[in-house]
Amino acid sequence: MSVTLSILFVSVALALGIGVGYYLRMIISLGQKGSMELELKQMMIEAKEQTKKITDKAEGEATHFLKEARAEIREKEEKLKKTEDRLIKKEDAVDAKQKDVDKEVEDIKVKIIEVRKIKEKVDNMEKDKLVEIERVGRMSTDEARQELIKNVEKNSEEDLLVRMQKLEQLSEEKLEKKAQEILATSIQRLASSVSADTLTTTITIPNDEIKGKIIGKEGRNIKAFERVTGVEIIVDDTPGTITISSFNPVRRQIARVALENLILDGRIQPAKIESVVEKAEQEINKIIKEKGNQAVYETGVLNLDPRIIAILGRLHFRTSYGQNVLQHSIEMAHIAGMIAEELGANVAVAKAGALLHDIGKAVDHEVQGTHVEIGRRILQKFGANEAIIKAMEAHHGEYPYETIESYIVQAADAISGARPGARRDSVENYIKRLQELEAIANSQEGVEKSYALQAGREIRIFVTPEKVNDIDARKMAREVALRIEKELKYPGEIKVNVIRETRSIEFAR
């Protein structure tokens, strides 16, 4: 019984355990299932959000691409529209041209018809003329009349020729006499004195002690002055004077002003010399401007570009055959004005052409070409009147005489240059030789500047030390000497002096 109860009890307990275990298992299974469902729901929510993001991004990109595609399509449509408009315009232009061509063709056809009519009319007139001649030819009275007219013409021909020759000769004599009267009157009205420029300038000094300062220790000061100015300073036994010699009047005037200022200052040394020479150059440039203004004011030539006037003023320091070019130009302007007034020509143009006829000589040492061609380019560059250019460019016959003013300028040039003592050929030839000397020196590579001194017996060449070494300087001296021997004619010998100077400058601050 106890065993049965035990078994029963065990069975009940087993059944109860099984039921409780099953119930617990069910509860655990349901909890796990709920968590899995939650996870699934969470995953679904995340998947939906991810899907929405991807969808939104895709929609944004699609919208962007769509906008770009639409913009591209719109741009292509605009290009196509522009192309279509151009084609339409071209077609319209072609149509218009075709209409013009058709119209011209029609006009040509009409003209051809008119020409044919005129030709037919001329042919008919020729036929009528021949018929009339034949008709007249049969008349004896008409034949006599024609023969009489021919005899009269033949007999009177010589008389007519003789009379015409007499009239021509009489007219030439009157014209020649009138021209001589005009020239004589112009020369008489402007009987200015002529003084030829010399190649030296004398400076008065307060005492002879200044000469020692100018020369300096071992000639240091005078060498520095000559190097900077390019002139030759002659200090001799003549009391109270120092002579400046140079063929270039501008250099000579700069040296004069600089030396006078140095003498007044009293401090004569190389560094001071350079600064004083720079100031003298500025002063000379100011004088050049003033001389140009004085020239145009004196001659009454108005409305010139200030740059032309500045170049004109440089002629104050330029000579031609010993004659001051600016004074020569002013004199020419007055003469040309008087001749133009007598002949009824344009006085203003004649004066301006005469005043500016030698303006090229102000820069002919810097620019290639004849002074006429250089002057012509200067006037064209700065907007001078074309009539003035035509008047000045023919005074040496390089250009044709296109206007009456060009003949007047040439005549005024001949009058001014032909005055007794106005020009000296020997001086001009001498200056030309010195200019050729400097040109040969300046053509060498590395040359900074060069000066012809001592009446052409010495040429000093200053070279850039960075470009020319000592050996090159010796070679340069030899090459220049050989070129001078080959290209120039000169008496005696010429000293070629190549100077290479190195300066080192620093500042203590």
C-alpha cells in the first residue's frame, strides 16, 4: 500500500513537475518569442527609416540630375535658337544681296540697251556726216571756201607762234623781276647780323689760385670733371681765364654752368663735381624749354605740341656749319613769312614749316636717318598739321614740292644760309669727324659713354666694369683703333683710351 502510495505520489509529483515544467517552458518560450518579435519590429522600423533615407537621397539626386538635364536642354535649345536666328539672318542677307545682284543685272541690261542705242545713233550720225561731206564736196564754192581757210591758217601760223613766244618771254622777264624784288625786299627787311659759333668757351675766374683747386691733387679733380662732362678743360698761363673745349655745344654749356657753380661754392672734389654736373644738366634742360617757347613766341607760330617746342629748344645748342640752328630757323621763319605774304600763300604754314625744318637735327645723333626724315617722323608723331609737314620736308629735295609753302621754305633756307659769314664748311667737317669717332666707340659692346677730346686727337671710352674685364678693355682699344684707321681719314695719330672704373658703395645706418 505504501509502495502504491509512493508510486502514486511519485506519479503525481512527476505529473505535477511535468506540468509546472511545461508551464515554465511555455512562459520562457513566450518571453523569448516576444523579444524576437520586438527585435523584428525594431529591424523593420530601422529598415523603413533606411529605406526612406535612401529614397529621399535618390529623389534628391534625381531632382538634381533632372535640373541639370533641363538646364542643359534649355542651353542647347538657346544655342539652337541662336544658330537658327543666325541662319535666318544669313538667309535674309543672302536674299538681300541676291536682290541687289538681280537689280544690278537689270541695270546692266538697261545700260547695254542704252549703249546699243547710242552706238546706233553715232553710226547714223557718221553716215549722215559722210553724206553731207559728199554733198558739200560736189559744190565748187564750198571747195574754194575750204581752200581759202587752209591757206589763211598756214600763212598766219608763223605770226601766231612768234607772237606767243614774245608773250612768253615777256611774262618770264616780268616774273623773274617780281621774284627778285620779293627776295630783295625780304632780305632787306630782315638784315640780321651773323655770328658763327666757336668750339670753345672761356670762363673768368676771380684769381689764379682757383686753377690749382680745379686741377686737384695729381689732376684728380680735372680728370673727374672731364670724365663726367665729356669736355676738355684747358688750364694754361693765361691769367684769370679757363677754357672749355668741346665740339658738342650742349656738353660745353653744361660744363660751363657746372664749373661756374663749383668756383662759387669753392668745394671742388670728385663727389661734389658729379652732383653739380647733374644740377647743371637740369638747368640746361630748363634753358632748352625756355628757348623753344621764345622761338615760337618770336615767330608767332601757334598751336604746336609742347613736346615739339621742347625738341625745338634743343636746337639752341646745335650748330650747322658753324651757324646756330635755332637762330637760323627763326630767321628762316621771318623770311618765309614775308615771302608768303607777297605771294599770297599761307603765312602761318610757311612760318611753321621754316621754323621746324631742321627739328630733326636736335636728335639726329640719337636716331637713325637723315634730319629731314627724323623731323618728319617727329611732327607726325606729335600731331603737326600735314601742310606744315609738306612745307618742311622738301627743303633739301628729298621729298617732292607739293605746295607753294614748300618752295618758300626752301628759298628761305637758301637765303639764311647764304648770308656772308653765316656758315663755315671746315667747322662742320671737323664736328662730323668727331661725331664719327664717338659713333665708332659707342658701337662696341659694353661701352657706357665716350668722348672725343683734344680736337679729335684722343677718344676716351668709359666701359661698364661688369660687362668688360681688363683683357676685353685692351682688345676693345685695339679694335677701335683698327676701325678708326680703316674707316676715317685724319692727320697725325689718335689716342684710344679705354677706362674701366669699379666703384663699391655701402651705407652705414
